[in-house]
Amino acid sequence: MQTYKDLIVWQRGVTLVTEVYRLTERFPKTEIFGLTSQMCRAAVSIPSNLAEGFARKSRAENAQFVRIAFGSGAELETQVTIAENLRFVGKKDTVTVRGLLDETMRMLNKLSFSLMAKN
């Protein structure tokens, strides 16, 4: 593997960010500094932390950044639920984001275990 861009999980994370931005465009404008901002930052944090961890060149540091990315995914999952509960979007509207997030979280979990097993 040459670069973090070769990681499928990083690629999925970037796609997830795009979909979160599309989803939050539907939110009330009063939420631009609230839930919209929180969700976008949590989503961006996932591939960003993967890139930073990969750049560290230390397996232990890389594993730590993967765990941070996983935590950001859990944050985003919670925020999507809150957005649904507040009726900013319906469950049908979040299918794509939830699917990408679920896939990304599973990949992050496997990557984390893989990095830790090699320590």
C-alpha cells in the first residue's frame, strides 16, 4: 500500500462525507451552527484521522487514529438519530448515510483489530 488513499475505508469515508453534506443541506438554516456543523465535522474526522494515522508511520499511532475515526463514526451515528428524532429528515432520507456509515464502521473495526494484532 502506497498511501492512505489506497485504503478502501478511507475512500468510503470520503464518500460518507459527501453524503452527509448532501443530507444536512435539508436541515433548517437555523441549524447551520448546530447539528449541521457537528455532523459535517464528525464525518470529515473519519477519513482525516485515517490519513493522519497512516502518515505517522507507526503501527501503534496508526491504530490510535483508527480508534479516533471509529469514535467519530459513533458520534455521527448518534447525530443522524437526533436529526431523525427532530424530524429534520426522515428515515428514508438517511438510508444512504446509514449504509455507508455502517460499512465504514465495520471496516474501521477490522482495521483496528488488524493493527493491534500485529503489535
